[in-house]
Amino acid sequence: MSLESKKLNSTNTRESPYSRLLEKSEKEIAEILTAYLKERVDEEVFRHILVVVDVATKIAERLKLDEESRKLVLAGAMLHDVGRCRSHGMDHAVIGAEMLRKDGFDERIAKIVERHIGAGLTAKEAKSFGLPEKDYIPETIEEKIVALADNLVSNRKVLSKEEYLRAVKEKFSNQPDVLERHIKLLEEFEGVVD
């Protein structure tokens, strides 16, 4: 584990069964998080999560990310909608991140969850949704992959790039900054998204 990873982990409770999650194999991570989610989210949310996991992990594989980044993508994708056990509003990402922090998950996973809404939210946009006023723009490759994968999944249907672009152009035609953010996120992964 890198020094940076240790520093990020130092804020987690050592007794938490999730604080060392990234030291496990991808198979073990999936099993642990499936049990975690089954206790918290309903079946429909869980099925959506599985489709997002499939899309996100394929993107990570195509990018040939290192093992730690693949594990972060897997964990972040699996947990991205955990907050839907308490809310189906825009605040579900913030709620989910708070739940993960309380349960002792790695801060990088909590940030993936917190920043997965759309193509991210600016502090001003967050405030307009009643969220704490700060930026929720995906920054790391793992955060961007999970946000994009979630955008490409409508319920359980995987959208083509064309379907996704049509949908965001229609939805955000009167919000050019938001539309541009969605398009830039998609373009960043142009060669690895179907």
C-alpha cells in the first residue's frame, strides 16, 4: 500500500471490517459488498447497481488500470447508490458517502460515491439541490469511470453513446455548463465506451 493510501486510510476506524477492503481480492470485495448492500438496498436498486458495476469494470479493464484502481472502481460502482436506502433524491450520493465514512470505508470509495451524480455538481448547483455547498465534480479516474458508468445505465438498460448524448442534450439544453460537463466526461473515455 502506498504512503498516500495509508494517509487516506488513517481517517478510517481500524476496527471496521471495511477499512482493509482494498487489500482483498476483487472476488472477495464483490462478495463482501454484495452482503453489505443486500442488508441496505432493495432488489431493484441492487439490480441497477450490478449493471453499473458491469459497465464500470469493463471501462477499467479496457483502460488497463492497475489492480488498486480496478478495486476502487469495483467498490465505488457497487456502493454508488447505497444512499438510495434513505433517499432517491439528489442527496442520495451525499447520504451514501456519509454512511460509508461512518462504516469505516476508505475515503477514496466515499468520494466516488459522493461525486457520482451526473457528471458532477458545482458548489452552486449542489446548493440549489439543498446539498452542502461544495464541489462534487469527479476528479480521479475511478470517480469519473463510476459517474460515467452510472450515466450510461438507465434503470438496467445500458445506453449507447448516441442514446446517452441524445438524452443529455434534451435534458440539459437550457443548462450549457452541465451539458458540456457531460459531453466532456464521455469524450474523456471515447475509445473505451461502446
